[in-house]
Amino acid sequence: MTAAGSAPGTRPDTVARAATFRALHESGTFVMPNPWDAGSARLLETLGFPALATTSSGFAFTLGRRDGRVTLAEVVAHVRSVVAAVSVPLSVDLENGYGPSPEEAAAALTAVGEAGAVGGSIEDYGHGEGVYAFDHAVERVTAAVEAAARLPFPFTVTARAENLIRGSTDLDGTIARLVAYERAGADVLFAPGLREVGQIRAVCSAVSRPVNVLITPPLGVADAAEAGARRISVGGGLTWVAAGALLEAATELRDQGTLGAFARSPGMRGIVPLLAD
């Protein structure tokens, strides 16, 4: 162990970031937005957000790919670049752990932890495989929790139940999975696809661990917080806002030859000072 209490190869500030991240979950509600690269992460940190989380769809977009078509090695490199750019804690969207087996989920969590992330989510859905069977999904969460315990700092494991964004409307089934994931040791529970305050309240009432809520319009931060959410994220939402602005400006440039969108932007002079060392 080093003087900072970390193992060889661990960033010296990882232990402190991990403790900060854990403390954020102890009471109240905090917003954890999702940058898609190091630059967007720096901007979000400048705005005062206390923690950040990667977005699998947003990162895939930076590589010109669709969600689910990125490798673990690419994600690890992405994590290193974002961690080096900011001082706040970073959690990672690990999708299904880049493989269906419990061992693969554990290895993915270990890899991003060694890269400087202090949290990560494992979902129970594999692209091309569908939602995993209940017992198998629980085994994967258990393996991830055990891998986290072997890291030299408190890595926060988030377990995701994907039913509601994969064609199911079975809230009770989603809650049953989250309860099982809590029993398996997950630190945070997450069910993307909760669209109503009543659904959020039902999930938060069913478990004792913090719940992450992915908010989408018309829900807002206050709605999710009032319903019991401890942590709030936006997934790839900010990526698509930025991509939409690019499309709007480029379409105007192509079709009209004008730069109205450029005039409405703060531009490089408005953004770059926020990135100063």
C-alpha cells in the first residue's frame, strides 16, 4: 500500500474521490450528469456538479458507432481520459459488463476501477441476448460486488434493471429484480424507464439502498427528488442536445449559407476560459 492507502497502479487521489462519492449517497439528492468526453466533463465540473457518470451511448457516438458497439478496452481508455480531466468522482456505464458471464462483469468493473473510476453500473441486458434470466442476473451482480470488494477503495456498485426500456411494462418484475440486487450487495439500484412520480416512489419504497433515477421530460429534478431518488442522471441526453445543435447549425450552413446558430453560441471565447488549468 502507498502512503495514500492505495495499491500500486491506483491513482493517488482515487481513495479520496471514492469516499466523496460514497458520502454523496448518504442523504439528500444530487444530480450526476453524463459527459461524453473529457471536454464535456470539464465543462460539467466547472458548472459545479459534484460527480459525473459516463454514458455508453454518448461515448459510442464519439466513435461514430451505435450504443453497445464499444469494447471494454476502449471504455477503459475513455475512463482514463475523463478521470485525468476532472477532479470530481466518476462512475461508469458498464452496460452488461461486456459479456454475459458473471466473470466478465467482474472483470469489467475491476478494469475501470483500476483506471480511476470510483463507481460503475452493471445492467441485466445484453445486446442481442435480451434481458438475462433472473437468477443469472443476480449472479452477475454478486460477482460485480465481490470484484468491487477486492479493490483498494470503496467502489460504488450500481445494479440496473433494464426491463422497462426493453419492451416490458412490468414494474413489479423490475422491483423484484432490484430487491434481489440489493440483497446481492449492490450499493445503488437503478431502473431506467421510470416515467412517472408514482413509479419512482414505488421503487424507492421497495428498497433501502439509494436509487438512481434517469430523468426524461416532462419529469424534472424536483419530481424525482420528491419521490425519493437519491441520485439523478440524464444518460445520453446531453450528448443528443449537443448533437442536435450541431445538426441545426450545419443544416443552416448547408441549406442557407448563413451562420445564425454560430451567432447564438457562446463560441470558443465563451467556452475555452472555462477549461483553463
